[in-house]
Amino acid sequence: MATTATTTTETDAAAEKTILDSLETRASELSIWELRQIEAKPKTAAGKAVDWLLRLLPLIVSLLIIAQYKFAPNFKEFKPLDKSKPTNLWVWFIGFFAAILLARVFISLFSLLENVRFRGDKNNSRWNRAILFSKRTSQKLRRNAPIYTAVFILLFAYDWATLKTGRLPQPYFPWPDAILNAMISDRVILWKSVWHSLILLFIGYSSGGLAGLVTGIAAGWSEKARYWVWPVVKVLGPIPSTTWLPIILIVASSLFGGSVFLIALGVWYPVTMTTMTGVLNIPKSNFEAARTFGATKAALIFKVAIPASSPFIFQGLTQGMSIACTALLVAEMMGVEAGLGWYINWQRGWAEFAKMYAAVIIICLTFFLVNALFSFIKKRVLRWKEGGVV
Amino acid sequence: MSERGSIEVRNLNKTFARLDSGGTLCAIEDLSLTVEPGEFVSIVGTSGCGKSTLLRVIAGLEMPTRGEVLCGGVPVTGTNPDRGLVFQEHTLFPWLTVRRNIIFALKSSKRLGANRAAVDTLIGKAGLSEFAGSYPHQLSGGMRQRASLIRSLAVSPDVLLLDEPLGALDSFTRMTLQDEIIRLWQERGNTMVLITHDVDEAVYLSQRIVVMSPRPGRVTEVVDVPMSYPRNRGSSDFTELRVKLLTALNFASEVEQEYNL
Ligand SMILES: Nc1ncnc2c1ncn2[C@@H]1O[C@H](COP(=O)(O)OP(=O)(O)OP(=O)(O)O)[C@@H](O)[C@H]1O
Ligand SMILES: [Mg+2]
């Protein structure tokens, strides 16, 4: 421990030590969390107070949101239409998160009891476990508190600027409660739209990715394939795939098929590029070692070339994902008569702004979840990489 | 001479195209060498004298420019799991754990069935039991080298070609592994060809030592080691052979100087 440790940190460290010792850990082997505790810088009393304030802050702001929504007067010129009267949905929604935050604060507070020891039972391991859990929760809450606070402040400000003061022009900026209600009332068609968009995205993305993988590996593997693939990639690559939309709308026999092609084309290009680069960059020794074991050509491709270039392939797949999402929305807004892009356009046509915003939020959520799933897979597949996955 | 595990190098010449200068580089010139089945042969020589190249040609990774190489009486035309090669730098696949690296080798050579049980035994012998599930970048340099070695051993090749397999190890681990190599060799009776920079290692391990001279690579001397195993590093025979080899190597490097002038 640092020589500058104050008395508080010393007692802390002592308490920490008793906890650690009493767990049935072997003396030399620390858990990852214990290691972090040891490596962490000691904190002063003032620093700790600030930490606790920060832990409470998101909860406070969320309560402020509810207070403003319930008790502040609404915008004077605002004449509620029948279907969009402010409801309690927003209170429940924010209240839900406030309740979770409250629970986490309580669990964190429990860690303050870490110096309490029961007489005759100094190494009560269940007690110690509870303290450890509480400390972990406390750390996590501290880490996430600033971003939670920022999000709640934004929601607070948005509610203020719309429902409470009308600073943002109405009815183009519906207040959050109206958006939530729109989501609920249109949930069936929204769900169908999400589903349709996801299917289109999945089919387009996977076929484009697969095609890119095939051409990329072929071009990386054989000079002859590279001779033919390279000019195609060079010419078609920099052109956004959505450029072809008008042609596809005319030529394609089905709009769905056309959109799949559009998305696939957008994914194909980056995957081909990075896969080819990846295969060309594989150290020759990898192939030579495999050959000395008698690996067949198929094994050299599937068991050596593909895994060895997988970091590059994932780079292309990541680029392809954002291209695919764009192409999906463009296709749905321009032609396909289903999906989230279509839904947005449709509601805009009817000046149903709350529903439009609901769709925007759902699009964000959907793409966020798709990307989270993608990063999860990527992390798992590339966990062999030195230094981890960025 | 057609028994499994024999090696016959006949008037081998290996010339590389030099991309930097547009010329050629003769790495091995008119080299002939015969290794009996089950024999343990070491190759020593200064850096750059074509030792690795010779091993790669025997393994079937490089084709001879002139001359031919026969293994078990059959001309070498490509790689074969019967001829294992442990590379100078470790060539473990970074995307596979130690155990999976070995299983890869067994699967590729279609020898998984009979050897699956032996995988963990081998890992244990190399002192890697705790790291069987680790990826190569999580291992130390010496551990990687050991893992490469047992990966090639797992396939049970008739001929095992070792390119400085113990180069990255501390002298103590090195000695332990040298004993382990001898034990495995005696147990399996396969042919061993070992490249080393360490004269002690060559004398301790092999039955015959081939001294090579550089540019172009040639065999300058072949020294027999008529000692029984296990050998005593302190014995007078041992020291005598060491001196003899060092003299031979010195001569070989003088040859190099002549060429350089
Ligand atoms: N693929 C290649 N292309 C061109 N030159 C090569 C190639 N491989 C080897 N050489 C050349 O052949 C010569 C012998 O190389 P080799 O790797 O066989 O040496 P070595 O005896 O194994 O040396 P060291 O003990 O340092 O490993 C060197 O001069 C090297 O530059
Ligand atoms: Mg070498």
C-alpha cells in the first residue's frame, strides 16, 4: 500500500485484509476483483463523500423528473387532444428506474458495515460474502452514476422543453409520455415492423457477409481469383450500394429480394476487402506447420486461413453492419412496404409525430441490440487475440 | 535402405532467388547425407549456413533445385505427417489453445483416434498441464517452444526434424528436456535430426554430428559419438569430443571468412 495512506485507508486496508483472508482463497491466488482492490489508489475522506453524492445523483434527478412531470404546470397554449392527454405512464416508467437505483443505493450502503464483526465469529464467511457483493455493487454504481445522471438530466430537460414550456415547436416534438403511449398503442404493428426489418437485415447481411467471405478468401488465396475480384472491388467498392436502389426498384421482381441484394452488396464490399487483406497477411509459417501435419487443402482454408484472418474478417463485418443498417432503412423508406423505415414514413405522412418518434427510438434500440449481439460474438470468437478485442 | 525412417540426401543443391538484388543465393551446394532409421543425428554450423533450409527440404516444404531427397526409400515430393518438423520459431496457432493445437495436428494427420488419450500425458510431460487451456500468447517463450515440440511429437512421426527446439530455454530446463527427448526417442525408436547451436547439446544427444560450413552450405565433417546413453557431461570422452567439434566449427567459420573476402 502507498506510504501516503491516511488512517482511514489504513483501517480500510486492514478490514479488506480480514475479508480477504477469511475467504477460503489460497494465500497467493487473488481473484480478479481482489487484485483490482489492491491496485486501486487509496481514497481520501472527501473523495469518498463525493463518491456517495455521485451514487445518489441519478436517483435524485429521476425523482426530479417525476416531480416536474406531476406538479409543474403544463404549457399554457397546449390544448390536449383526446388521445394525447398526459398519462401516468411516464411516472411509472421513470419510477421503475428510480426503484432499481434506490435498491442499488441500499445495497451499496450495506458495505459501510464492513468493519462490523460479530463476537466469537470473526470469520463469518456469509457476512463477508454479503459485504463483498455490496462493495461490488457500490463500485459498479459509482462507475455508471455519471452517465445515468446525464441521461436523466437530458430527459428532464426534454420534458421541460416540450410539455412544460413548449420551447420546442409543437406538435413536432411530442413529450416523452406521448411517445411512450404511442409505443403502447401501436405495439402490434411496431412489433411486426421490427420483425420484418430484422429478417430483411439478417438475410441481406448474412448473404452479403458470406459472399464477401468467399470472394475475399478466394482473392487472398489465389492470384488468379485476385486478378478478377480486384477490379470489381475497385470499381464497385467506393459507390454506396444505395445508388443502385432506383435500378433495383425497376428490375427486381420482388422488392424484398431487391432489398436483400442491396444490403448484401453493401456488406459484400468491406468483407471482401478485409478478408483478402487478412488472408494475404497470414504468416506463411502457419500454413507450413499445418502442412507438416498433412493438413488437406480444405483444412488449410477452413482451419487455418479463416481463423487466422478472423480479426480482419470481423473488421469488415463491423463496417458492413453499419452499411447494412443504413441500406435497410433506405430500402424500407423508398420502396419496401413493411418494416421500421416504412412505418416512420407512413406515420410522418399522417403527421403522427409521437408514433414517428416511437419508431425512431425503437430503431435505435433494435440496432443497438443487434450491434451488442454482434460485439458479443466477436469478443468470444476473437478471445485468443493478444491484448483482447478493441 | 528402404526402411521406414531412413533419410537419403543425394547431391542436394538449393538456390533461392534474391528478390532484393535480382540475383540468386546458393544456400546448399552438393550436399549428400545418409541417416539410418532410428538414428539420432545432430547438425551444427554457424548461423546462415543452410541448416534450416536443409531441414525444410527434407520435410518437403522446399523443393530441391538439384539433387533429390529420399525418405524411407521414397522421393520426397511434399509434406507428410511421417516427417515432423519443429520450427526454429514456435509455430503454434495463436487462435487455438495448447490442447487444441495438439488435437489439430492429430486430426490433420488422421491419427486422433489412437492418440487422444496421450494428449494430456504429453502435455503433462512438458510441464504444461496447468496451461493446456491457455492460448499461445499467454505462455512464456520457453513454454511455447515446449508446446510446439510436443505438438509434433503427438503425431508420432517416423522422422522428427528439430530446428533448435530448445533454443529459447534456460540451461536447467534445457537439460531436463534433453533427457526427455532421449527418453522419447529410445521409447519410440524414430529417426531424429536435430539442429543446434550448442555443441554440448549435440554431443549429449546424438550418435552422429554433422558439421556444416556456410555459403554455400556444405558438410565439412561428420563426427561419430561412440558413447552409450545416458551420457556424463563431465567425462573425459565428452570433453574431448567437444573440443574436436569446436575445432571443426572453427575451421568451418574460417572457410566462411575466405568466402567473404
Ligand atoms: N526463402 C528464402 N529466400 C531467400 N533466401 C533464403 C530463404 N531461406 C533461406 N535463405 C537464405 O539461405 C541461407 C541459409 O538460411 P538458413 O535459414 O538455412 O540458415 P541457418 O543455418 O538455419 O541459420 P540459423 O542458424 O541462423 O538459423 C541464408 O543466407 C538465407 O538468407
Ligand atoms: Mg535456422
